[in-house]
Amino acid sequence: MLGQNPPMRTQPNTYTAYSIGCASVWGAILLLARRRLDSQAWNTLRVVCSGWWMGWTSATIARIGYPPPKPLTPVGERRLRIASIVLVALGLANVIRMLVTGRLPPELQRRLK
């Protein structure tokens, strides 16, 4: 019928789906990185991945013990969305740069020595 919207497909909006998505993305990054990076960059990426998963674990534990946060205001939601997009884009750009070059940036290599 004209003017009717087709039924929407519902997607799981759960912490489990988020966690599976995170594991998938980290798996893809690590798989690609294992083939492309030198040993120093590979070890650094493994440490970063481990730190990220430690943070995820502590947040998961905290979700059990603490009440959920208060809903954001529309302004707060917009600010959070913009900040998240910027931070994800910067992180993704760094991962892509490291995978393309196959090593850490020179300034980071000097700091790790």
C-alpha cells in the first residue's frame, strides 16, 4: 500500500551483540596485523588489545554491581555521538596507518627503545 512503511528488521541492541561485534573487529585487526606488522609493532598491538579487553572486562563487572546511568539529555547525546565518532575515526586511522606501513611510527619506536 502506498504510504505504508515496510516492517523494520529488528537488530539485537544488547551488550552481548556489542561484545560479539568487538571480538569480531579485534579478531580481524589481529589477523591482518599478524601478517603485516613487524615484531615490535605486533607486540605493541597485542598489548593495546589486551588493555582494551581488560577495560571491557572491568566495565562488564561494573554493569552487574552499579545501577544504570541516568538517560542523557538530547544535547548530551549529540555531544557524546560527535565525540565518539571523532575518537573512533582517529583510532581507525591509526590502525590503518600501522597496517599499511607494517610498523610503528618512528617517534613511537624511539620511545619504546
